[in-house]
Amino acid sequence: MAHNLLKGKRGIIFGALDENSIAWKTALKVKEEGGSFVLTNAPIAMRMGKINELAKACDAEVIPADATSEQDLENLFKKATEVLGGKLDFVLHSIGMSPNIRKERPYGDMNYDWFLKTIDISALSFHKTMQTAEKLDAMNEWGSFLALSYIAAQRSYPDYTDMAQAKAMLESIARSYGARYGRLKKVRVNTISQSPTKTTAGAGISGFDVFFDYAQLMSPLGNASAEDCANYIAVMFSDLTRMVTMQNLMHDGGFSGTGITEDLIERLTK
Ligand SMILES: NC(=O)c1ccc[n+]([C@@H]2O[C@H](COP(=O)([O-])OP(=O)(O)OC[C@H]3O[C@@H](n4cnc5c(N)ncnc54)[C@H](O)[C@@H]3O)[C@@H](O)[C@H]2O)c1
């Protein structure tokens, strides 16, 4: 059911690769809620993914940008404000990639060039995005930036390796930039820490199915789906949450507050 929560709002959605992507579901939800936006992804992902299909469904323009390139980001923000006819109200950073995870390097044998790439793509790009927007004065007052995080920023997960550091940095950037942007322009900056979700990025982590099932058993409400996440994002882009900033918001069915559940006890009782 639509509520017109984002009527008249303009923005940018990064990271829709295919129909499983959290950004894909978000684009559909934002559209349903009356928002208009441009879609963007890395040029390589454009060739592999299905973003044009989504663009058609949302009546949105696609502007390629590698989120690690300040030049690409500048071009993206300039074009987005042109195409949409004014300053922006929301930006979703739904980007993550670790070459070390992709190439299955264990945590005791990290390739440090790749480690830096993980940080650049998955965390620093969020800072670059906001710095670009600030320099171009591309945001309206009370605008909302969101990035997607994971609880591995706070707790260890064996196969999440260098992405855990990237997520910790991402959350820290949200706090620091949120302080700056709030004072400067009343722009809000938050991260959403999402349940394990069956997407290309999620399934790329070895053991994913096991920690998906574990989180399901450990969450009183069960795992939050990509659609649930899209709903939450729409609310965080709306004026209903205008005083929320500099937060890491747990969107995990209660996982982060749970010690153990009856379901898990039953499972482990021989
Ligand atoms: N899937 C999960 O279990 C889960 C859980 C918590 C948080 N997250 C986070 O959610 C976000 C979205 O991931 P997803 O699960 O929807 O997977 P996804 O694979 O659909 O999306 C990841 C996106 O990052 C994009 N990307 C990679 N490098 C880029 C670059 N240099 N420039 C621009 N874009 C680039 C990819 O093209 C892709 O569209 C990520 O930050 C991820 O870490 C995912």
C-alpha cells in the first residue's frame, strides 16, 4: 500500500544490479511512494546487470558512475540535479565488494592492495559521495543519506574478513559526516544494519546459507527481507524521520538484541 511518503522528493539510488538487490527493491518502493530518482551503478555492473529493465519500470534515467571515482561522482550529481530538475532529497548508497572475499583469501593471508580496494569501494565511496554533494551544494535541507551495513562491524564472522573493517568505517563515516552535514545544511546521514539477505553480494560470502539460517533462528521476528529493508529506507527518506541522524539502525528482526532463542535451544538439544 502506498502512502505518498516521498511525493515531490528527488534522489539517487546506487547499487541495483538485479531483481534481488536491496537497491532494486528500494527503487520500486520509492517510485511507489511518489519519489523520482536516477539510478547508478559501476560501468562494469551495467553490462552484467539488468539496470535498464529497472529504469524502464521506474521511468528513471541511468547515469553510470564508479563510486570510487570523484570525477564520476561529480558528473553524476551534476547530471542528476539537471535531469530531475532541482536539488536532491535522498541518496541510497547500496554498494559493497571485497576482492579478498571474491577470491576466497583467508583473513590470515590478505592481499593488502585488495584490502584497500574493499575499503575504497565499500566505505570511502560513501564519504566521497557526500563530499561531492556538499561541494556542489546538491542537497536540499533535511535531505537524507543512507548506506547499508552489517553487524559484522561489531561482531566477528569468520568469512566476512576485510568487509567487517569496511562496514565499521562506513558506520563511522556516517557519524562524522552526519555531524558536519547536519550543522551545515540539516542533512541527515545514517546506516541501516540489515539482516543477511539473499543477493549477489550476500551469496558471495562463503557459509552464507548457514549464517542466514542461524540469523533466522536467532531473530524473534525472523530475518528482515530486502522488501522489508526497502520499506524502512522509504521511511528514512521521508519527513517522518527528519530528526534521526548519525545512527546505525538495526534492521534485523531483533537479532542484535538476542542472546539465544527457544528455536536455537531446540535445535541444539540432542
Ligand atoms: N546481502 C546481505 O546479506 C547484506 C546484509 C547487510 C548489508 N548488505 C549491504 O547491502 C548493500 C547492497 O548489497 P546487496 O546485498 O543488495 O547486493 P548486490 O550485489 O545486489 O549489490 C551490491 C552493489 O554494489 C555495486 N558496486 C560494486 N562496486 C561498485 C563501484 N565501484 N561503484 C558503484 N557500485 C559498485 C554492485 O554493482 C552492486 O550493484 C551492500 O553494502 C551490502 O554490503 C547486504
